[in-house]
Amino acid sequence: MLNNLFTRLFSIKNIEYYLLSMMLVGGFLIRLYKINNPLADWHSFRQADTASVARLYVENGVNLLYPRYYDLSSTQSRILNPEGYRFVEFPIYNAIHALLAKNLGILSFEVWGRLVSIIFTLGSGFLVYLLGRRFINKWGGVIASFFFLFLPFNIYFTRVILPEPTAIFFGLLGIWFFVLFIDSEKALFLYLSGLCFALGLLIKPFIIFYTIPLVYLILKKYSLKKIFKTPKLLIKLLIFINIIAIPFFLWRAWISKFPAGIPGWAWMFNGDGIRLKPAFFRWIFGERLTKLILGYWGIIIFTFGLLKPKKDLFIHTFLLGMFTYVVVFATVNVRHDYYQTITIPAISLALAQGLLYLWNSQDFPRFSARTLVIFSIFIMFATGASEIREFYKVNHPEIIEAGAAVDRLTPKDAIVIAPYNGDTAFLYQTKRKGWPVIDSSVEEIIRKGADYYATVSLNDKDTLEVIGRFEVIERTNTYLIADLHRPKK
């Protein structure tokens, strides 16, 4: 009876579109969980940097060529940054966030930032469906989109104030336009693909690794020999490469004029020598892929997605691109879990392929295989949710309280020392420019223009020095604020 019900349900015309629509609505709603959280949850330091660029756009107007944030210290670049330049990603996401927050209002500034990420993620969910439908089948598309939208890891990291969801959308859109070019041979699709990749690379250069499956697709259709013997095709591909590369190098040439605003990046590759060491595999494949993303049991379905015999190797080359990415940028992927967000589309496609293989396999007893699939998915989501729920917690609410006090007590143009071990989340809460760390000495920072000192560490050495020399204008059990222009008599 149950089988008959499923058969009748799945025989409904265009049922996959109804399911996809429901998943997109569900994907939106589930990302509203704690959307009003203050910017003090997991990875708030990176979110604060991104959000502060947008907030300063709200206050001063959008200027894509001169993104600024609150941190004036030398922490990021090892060069004093008095203008507060922030040259990391090209600020497309930040500009959209600022324009919506300024012109539509209603919702809080932080909520608008999260909504922008969510909207781009829903677009990515639809693109994952299209890629799954093209390279697996229509049910592969639906299932891949389901995993992309509802893996607990991806739910959290696609409702944050970070540029990754925007970059992923443009990367996936670039892949999809390239697929349309392969299928139709229309140059317009190729150039649109190049434009999308250009935007993706400007936002996050790591999106270049999404082009590895494109190399497979083009060689599968034409072969390297045919490409070089077909001048029209070769010229089109060269134009495509230039569309991607030129904006990226122009942006890099521009930001090189402002070294104080470029955070150190060389360490990201292999700064601690961990690449391909046992600890690398433990963190990337044990802690991140197996535990955090796949909740242990999802690795079964993922593995069958890799093993399933398939003439088309698009998914495998997509995964190869992601493996290449984590190997090249080994140190940063080990240190920060949100860097694996860009791997989720490829992982979702592999999960869909593995699930369908096990569900329909003739190599195993059907009842046992399907039971294993259902059980694995249940444990995967339960374990993943248990791990990820900690990310939503605000572990240090005192920085929010102290930040609000600074905003209430000090002028809008005040420069603040808000030491928090270099984490800018506290400085962001003050809505003031300044120092998130004592990078020289309190006296030296005062000479550089600091007006106030705010802290949630009441007994550290620097705090004791400040309160011994300057008037405290407000003190509670959790924070204090001192006026650096009012020395004690």
C-alpha cells in the first residue's frame, strides 16, 4: 500500500517542481531561526568585519573602490590603518546589504545582512537542483537541492553576514551557464558564465576552483586537439578566460595601492606546514566532512556517490576541485570551518547520487539498502544539528551591553580602544572606529587619536593602567568605560 502511494505521488506531472518549491520555502523559513541574534555568535569576528563595511556604507554612502571598516589597528596587515581600509572581497555583498538596510528599513541592520545571504542561498539551491537534474536525473536534482538547503552545517553558514553565500551563487550560476554553452554551443551562455565567474572571483577568489569541472566538460565535448584546430572556438574560450581574469587582476592591482587595508594572506596556504600531514586529514576529513557536515553516518551515502559507476564524471571533477581547494589553502581550511562552505554544492550532488544508487541498487537487498539510507539520513541530520546548534549561541553578551553603553555615552566620531584579543566583534558593537587590541601600548594608541577605552576584562594589565590614569565614566560588574581625555587629578 505504501509503495502504491509513493508510485501515485511521484507520477504526478511536474511533482519535482512542487517539491522543490516547498523545499525552497522550507529552506527560507529554517534560516529565520535566531535571525535577530546580535552579531556575537560563531565566527562573529569575521562577520563583524563584513558587517562594518556595510554599516559604514549606510552612514557615508556606497563607494565600491574604498571599502572601510572600524579597525584602525595594525592587527590585520601589520601596518597601521588610520583610514580603516578593508580590501578583502570586492564589496558587492556589502553594498547590497547597505542599500537594503538604508532604503527599506523596517528590519534591523543585521537581519538585512542575513537575509541577503539567505536570498542568494535559495538561488544556489535552485542551481544545485538544475545541476543535479542535468548530471543525475530529476530526482537527483531534487535530492541534491534538499541536502544543500537542509544540511545543518549549511543552514548556519548560509544565514551569516559573510560574502561566501553570494560568491557561491555566482560560482554555481557560472557553472550552469557553461553547461548551457556545452549543450547549445551558444557563445552568449559562455560569456555569461565568464561574467558570473568574474563576480564570484571578485567576491571570493576561491571560486576559481569551481572551474575545474568546466575543464572536464569542455575536454569531454571537444578534446584539446579539436579546440586548437577550431579557431572560432579557441577565440571564444580565450574571451571567456579574459572576462574572468581581467576584473580580478584589475581589482588586485587597485588594492595593492593600499597595503594597510590588505590583511595578511600568505599564511592561508600552508602557514603552519599542516598540508597533507595526518592532522590535515583528521581535521578536514574527520572533524569537518565526516563529523560536522555529514554527521558521521552521511559518509556512507557520500561514499556510494563516489563509487557509483557513471559515464559522466562532472560530480567527481567538481569534488576534485574542492579537494584541490582544501589542499592548496590547507592552513585556513583547518583553522576555520566556514571555509568549507563552498564545498557543500559538490558534496550535496555526491550525496544525491549515492542515495539514488543505494535506493535503486540491485547489488544489495532492497529492504536493507533502503533501511540503511533512511537510518543514515536520520543520524546525519540529528548529529549535524546537535553539533551546529552551539554556533547560534551568544557566549559573551557582555560585549553587546558594553558596546551599547559606548554608543550611548560617546560622540559618534569618537575613536575607541575596545580590546578583545584582536576580535573586532566588540568594536563592532560600539559602532565606533578604533582598536580591537593593544597592538603597541595604551599611551601610543592615545597619541594616535584614541578618545575612550572600553573593556569587558576588568582586571587585565592594560585596564588597570587605564583606570589608574583616567576617569572611569561608567562601570558595571561586566564592563567599564574610561575617558582618555580626562586624566585623574
